[in-house]
Amino acid sequence: MIALIFLSVSAKKMANTSANYSPAASTITSYIKNVSKMNKSIAYHYLSRLPTLKAFTADEYHSRLSVDNLVLDIKQGKQDPYKVEGDFSKRILK
């Protein structure tokens, strides 16, 4: 139950964090909301990994890209999604 409340509050905070809200942040929020409809536990797990993804992005791209910009780059074909996911998976498994 606490996880569900956290998921709901965190998704709302993500959606309302700043005036310069990006389409990528909207994509991430929308994705997590959709996953939560199918499986709240997995959505909570994904949401709990966002700080790790933020740190990975800052380290891997030397703070040139935010998570939002990384998502946009992947969508625009500027980044290989399989390489990004593989590198992120390696980071998590360390």
C-alpha cells in the first residue's frame, strides 16, 4: 500500500516539477502510469530506478545530457537504445 501511494505521489511530482517541463518527462511519466495499470510493483521498481538512471546519464554523458534529453535523443535516432540499455544494465549490476 505504501508503494502505491509513493508511486502516485512521485508520478504527480514528476508531472509538475517545473515550468520547463519536457516532452520526454511526459513520456516517462506516461510510461510509468501505463505500467502501473498492469503491475504496480513493476511500476514502483521502474520509478525507484529513475535516480540511478539520472546518475548514470550524468556520469556516462559527462552531464551534457539529462534523462529527458537522452530519451529525446533515443527517439530521434541520435542514441542507440540497445547500447544505452546495455550500459545502464551493467551499471545496475555492479
